[in-house]
Amino acid sequence: MKGFVMTVRRTLATSVVALSISMTGAPLWAEVSPQQVWDDWQTYFEGLGYQVEASESQSGSDLVISDMTMSIDVPEEGASAGMTISELVLADNGDGTVTVSFPASMPLRMTGRDDEGQEVQTVLDLTSEGLVMTVAGDPDDLTYSYAAARLTMALDEIVANGDLLEIGDASMTVANLAGTTRMTMGALRDTTQDFTAGPVTYDLDVTDPEAGGRMVAKGGYESIGFKGDAKIPLEASGSDMAAMLKDGFALDGGFTFAAGSSEFSFEEDGQTLEGSTSSRGGALDVDMSGERLHYGGKAEGMQINMQTSDLPFPVEFSTETFGLDLMFPVLESEEAQDFAASFTLSDFTMSEMIWSMFDPAQQLPRDPATIAFDLAGKARLFFDLLDPEQAQAMGESGTTPAELETLALNALTVRLAGAELTGEGDFTFDNTDLETFDGMPAPTGALDLRLVGGNALLDKLVAMGLVPQDQASGMRMMMGLFARPGGGEDELVSTIEINEEGHVLANGQRIQ
């Protein structure tokens, strides 16, 4: 029995230690000093191409960093950016961890040139309340835990060609920020980040000093969150993204947004536009590597209300889901690479006032509309997409930037005014044959389409006077040529095929 009790105790102790390690993200026995934290920061930012300058001094066991500046040049854009931090205190907590204290204000300066080549300097001020950061682990495996009651980024000034511009105010505030960042060192610097914040608000009141137009906007989200991973080369220039991707840079992360709203107004030359927006929430995802660049975003329960001096009534729209997803290759390759695109606008509705402009007799159904498609394929890219010099050279040469190999329509839905069109198809392209289709690579494949309610919709458009009778007759002839009756009422189906001989067939009948 005594041996059994000892075994249980050892098992429980081991379990507690393992759980503690998994929760902290770093070994409990690891220690890090203020100097090691500061050295890692310098290595990290200098590896990204920043120039870091500062004065170091000791205050007991604490390290004080004074007059710190970080700056980076973007030569191809004729721009630069930099941040100034008056004092950082890296305090040794005596338990192997370090607490970093920041000043209440940290200016951020950005310099560039306008369309006329004049230098423009923008100064933003980052202020914080209750910002605390603790660093734990060892130099090759550091976990940063941070929190702030409030962070505010505000426009301080804009100077153009030496003249101070009075344009107004702009600011964004993030409340209740809390998160962790873990950095581990290897062939690449692996970073894992997770944070939440909210509410997030912004205020904008700016006037164009030349045209005189004024824009006022305010809004925000109840909360936001982010989770993501990044792999960063140990030595890379942050301004040369193509080079960073070749060296192994990768980013995979996503933001989530809770309910949000905004109000805005714009005035110029006696014309006005004002309105509001709201949504239940949404998301934004980014995935970038040497293999692909992927952007995806969506908003749920979105509503838009606008009033303009050009119209005597308000304009109101709403949609259940608005989403866009894009994925494409970024680096030149002899092999075909995947690309994809999808779009969703579901359950779209508009106010009766807008309907009444072209359908006062209410002949068209007011059912919510949906437009959605999903495309995917493979293509060969002939230049590095994110390399500005290669992109410019490709544009000036007039050569083809990419070569399409396959294209698939995975899904198509258009549901509007009582009619619905759906479809799917798949094609391959012969890039050695540019003659059969007048310079376009010869496709081979088929597209299947189904239309329900098309004739009824056409009849209503004729009755409303939106489509002349002779044009409607021509449309019916075209539908008869390309489609055949389906199994349901007012249903048409069609298969458009392009064979290897370059023949175009509709439902088995050659039309070209």
C-alpha cells in the first residue's frame, strides 16, 4: 500500500508539472534576464531591417533603455517609418521573469511623398493606460504576457513640404487588451500570438485643406480577437516581402469581430452624404507563405443606411452574409500552382422605396436575393507577385504574367426576383494552342447550368416595360438554342461542352 501511495503521489506531481508547463508555454525552471530580453528585441527588429538606437544603463538589477528609436526605410516607395520611446524599464522580478514598463506616450513618425513629389510627414501618438508586459522563459523560448486598460492611436500632426496642415482629428482606442506572444528560436523565429480586446472605437473628423470637403465618422466593435502563427527569417528586410517569402516567411492568422456599428457623413461642394452601418460580427483571415497568399473575410447581419442630397429618400440595404475569399500564388514557378476565389452575398434585401423606383406596381417578388460563386484552378506565375521591380518590368514588357492551366466553377447561385440560376463546370486549357480561340488558350471541358423561373421573370420585365417585346423574343430564341426543358415547371437545363477538336456543343448539338 505504501508503494502504491508513493506511485500516486509521483504521478500527481508529474501531472501538475506537465499541466503548469502547458499553461505557461515555457519551462518553469527557465530564467531570463532583462539584458537577454533587450538583446532579443534588438536582434528581432534588426533582423526585420529596422535600425535600432538607444542608451542602456543599470538601475540595480533593472535595465533602463533611454531615447530608443526604431526606423526603417522603404526605398522603392520613397518612404520611411520610425517610433520613439523615451524610456523602457526592464525590471528583474527575482523569479526568472522580467517586467517591461512603457512610457505613457510613444510617437510614431512616417515620411513619404505625395503625388506631386512633395515630402509629407505624419506623426501619430500611441498612448497607453495600465500597459504591463511580463516576459518568461529562456532566450530561445520567450513568452510575453501583456495587458492594458486602454491603448489609443491618435493623429498628432501632418507636415507637407514644411507646412503644418490643419486637417482635423483622427483616433482609435482599444480597451481591455490582454494577450500572449510566444517566440521560439530555430532556423526561423516561430511566433504564436493570441489576444482579445474590446470595446474598440474610432473617431474621425477631417477636412481636405485643398478641396474643403469634410468627413466625420465614428464607430467600433464590441470586441475583437486574434489568433495566429508566424515564421520569420532571422535576417530579412521587412520592406522586401518577396525575399522574405523565399527565406521562409509565413503567416497564418485570423481576426474575429463581435457586433459593430458606425456613423458617417461627408460634405463637399454643397453635396452631402450621411449614413450608418451595423453588423452582428465577422472575421478576417490571412495566410501568407511562399506557396500562396490567402485573404478571407465575412460580415454577418450587415445593414447599411444612407441619405444623400441627390435623392429625396434614404437608401437602405441589408444582407445576412457578405463574404469574399481569395487565394493565389505569389512566387514564380515552373509548376502550376493553386488559386481560388469565392464570393457570397446572401439574403440581400433593400427598402421598398428603392423597389418602387422601377417596380411601383410590385410585379416582382421582394424575396431576398443571393449571389454566390466558388472558383478554383491552377496557373503558372511568370514573376514574383510581391516584388515591385519584377511587377513593374512585367507590366512594361507587355508579356503575359501568368498561364492558366485549369479552371473549375465549383458552384454558382444567382437567386433574384423569383428566378434562380445554378451551375458548375470544369475546364482545362492548352497553352500551346492559341489559334482555335483567337489567341486564348484552347479550353476543354463542360459547364452545366440550371435556370428555374426564367420565363416568368422575363414576362414580368416585359410587362413592366423594362425589356421590349422584340428583345424578349430574341432571348427566348437564345434559351431555346442553348437549353432544353428540365423536369420542373419553368425549368431549363443546359450543358455547354468544348471538346478536344475545339467544337462548342450545347446539349450535344454543335453550335461552333
